[in-house]
Amino acid sequence: MENERQQSLLSGNRANHGGLELKSFRLCLNWICLDQSSLWRIGLSWSIFFVLVVGVPIVSHFVLLCSNCDKEHQRPYDALVQLSLSCFAAISFISLSCWARKYGIRKFLFLDKLCDVSDRVRQGYAQELQKSMKLLSVFVLPCFAAESAYRIWWYATGASQIPYVGNKYVSDIVACTLQLCSWLYRTSIFILACIFYQLTCHLQILRLEDFAQVFQMETEVGSILIEHLKVRRNLRIISHRFRLFILLSLVLVTASQFIALLMTTRTTTSVNIYEVGELALCSISLVTGLFICLRSATKITHRAQAITSLAAKWHVCATINTFDDADGETPVAQSVSPQLFSSGVVRESSEEEEEEDGDNDLDNTKLVPIFAHTISFQKRQALVTYLEHNRAGITVFGFMVDRTGIQAIIAIELALLLWLLNKTIGIFSSLCAHKEQEYNLI
């Protein structure tokens, strides 16, 4: 077998594992020219990257800025749009290229680990793989349609004002096509990197949900501990692979949005759909990609930490329903204790109750059934203590990405937002008030 560290994301005769067909991924990676399996393909991949990410945006900004055009055809925010999209495309392309040199697509998506999981996990992951390309289309195509409509309108209505070379119509068609290809390439590669992250996280979520089943059957502490260590190791690998990508995405999205806010709230700025429409599409695309990453990281961290609550509930149920003999071990009792489950604490209603959003095997209010050969109290307590002090989850350079962390990020960005609005709109309001006072004095 070839060493997977020398394979690209498209290497190998087959890109499936355990019945998972990856044809859509191969087609998508071929479409964005990320096939780096040979020297000439590497050259082609990087050449297209430089043309669409560097060359076309530079020419579009400095040649086709149209500063002398009428107000509807001017693009005062074009520099921010082009710089933002190119920066995120560069981060995504370099990240995917680095992952391509180290891992194959099967290893990168943890498909080589599916032989150790249940059929339920494999089927769930297969469904997620099939939905991933649809998700890419859902996020990219609507914005691309709006961008195409804007570009076509811009060239069609401002043909007499826009600079051209040679034939005016041919020049406009070529320029419009290149700009649309550049926009689609840069946006798609960023969203694709985010979807890769979502896929790897979703597999671990499926494994955690499958892992929760061990508390519903007779299981030894050793097997539970080994499975939990595997999950923690996988989460640590995911965190290490994506930590720089997540951090740069968060910082750059925040910076680009605040710069856009600063530019649009200046006192001398007149905001209309013709000028800020392209900026709005850029912001929607970038924020959507960041949302995919943060939501996936937060979701998997929440599920991983819910294991501790589930283990504690399992320990409590076992302690309530059993008693210790002289040597401290739990004797063989009946399969499931009827006292606890027949009490008024938990009842099976004849009518199906509506489940809350996100209710699953990891996070529910159902009691855990206790089986005959229950693990001793000391072992259960040791396992719960271990889980309490070894919480699993996604980290970014040591910082846990959970709901508390997301709330802290939102609070910091909200504070920056209010500060920026105070420096722009607040100053404008004070100037208006000062001028009004002067007018009243006159």
C-alpha cells in the first residue's frame, strides 16, 4: 500500500471506504483544480490559483474600477471586497494543499477509521457525505446568482463608460466572465474548506452518539475508557489540523466586517444598493463559512462534554438500584429494578410527547436501565471522576470552543461594534447637534 502521507486529496484508484462513494468530492476537487497528484497538476493548480485569486482581482480593481463613471457604476468598496475574498481563498487553498501533501482524502475525512465503528455510524456518515455537496451548492449558488445579475447589469448599462481593449463587446464579455469565475472560485474554495471541517466533526458526533449506547448495556469500565480515549484522540487531531484555519478565519472575518462597517458609516458616505450590494454578498459568504465552522465545533464540544453528564446519571441510577455486600461488590440482582422505573419520576405516557430540539442519546432526561452484573461503585466513581477532569472537545491553541467561548467572542465583537459606532455615528450626531446650536444662535 502506498504511503498516504505522499498521496494527494485525489490519489488512489478508489476514493471510497466501506461503501462510501466519494465521486462528488473528486469532481468538486477537480473543478477547483486541487488535484496535486503529479508535478504538472501541481503547476496547473497553482497557476489557476494565482490567475483567479491574484491576477483577476488586481486587474479588476485598478483597470475596471471606473472612478469616472456615474454614481451607480462606481465601486467604492471594491478594494475591501477583492482583498477579503482573496485572503480567505488563499488561506483555504494553502490549507487544503498542506492537507493534500500529508493525508489522502480517506485519512483526512477519517474514512480509514470506519472499519472500527458500527454500521449505524457508517450509514450516518454516508448520508452526510451525500448532503455535503448539496450544502455547498445551497450556500454558494444563490450568492453567485446575485453576483452574476449585478455584473451583467453593470456591464450592460455602463458599457460606454467602462474601459475596454479592442472590441468593446468582446472585452466586456471576457472581463465579466473572468470576474465571475474569480468570485465563484474564491468563494467556493473557502466554503469547501469549511464543509470539510463540518464533515470531520460530524463523524465524531456520530461516534459519540454511538458511544453513548455503552451505558445502556453491561459494559466494563476498561472498554468505556478505551473508547473515550479514542474519541479524545480524534478530537485532538481535528483541533490540531484546523486550529490555524479557524483562528485566521475568525480574525479576518471580524476585521473585514469592522472595516466594512467603518467605511459605510462615515459621514461623507452615501449608501445605496448599487455600491454596497457586492460588499453585502461578500460579507454573507464569509460569515456563512465562519458560522459553519463555529457551529460544528460548538456542537461536537457540547456532545463530547455531555458524556460526563450521561456517565454521572448512569452512576446515580446504578447506585440507587443496587446495594453493596460485605466486600463492596454489587451482587447479582434482577435485570432491571422495577422500583425506580415504576415510580412517578419517569413514566411512559400513552401519548407521544414532543421532543425538544437537539434531544438525543447523549443529552436526554431518561433514566438509564440497570443490568444484573453492574460495575462496582468504586469503578463507576473512578470513571465519572476521570470524565469530569478530562473533558473532550474542539480546541484552538488550547482554548475550548464551546458555548461559553462563543458567548465570549460575541460579547467582545459586540463591544467593538458599539465602540466603532460611537466613533462614527456618535461623532456625526455630535457634529449635527453643534451645527444646530450655532444655527439657533444666529
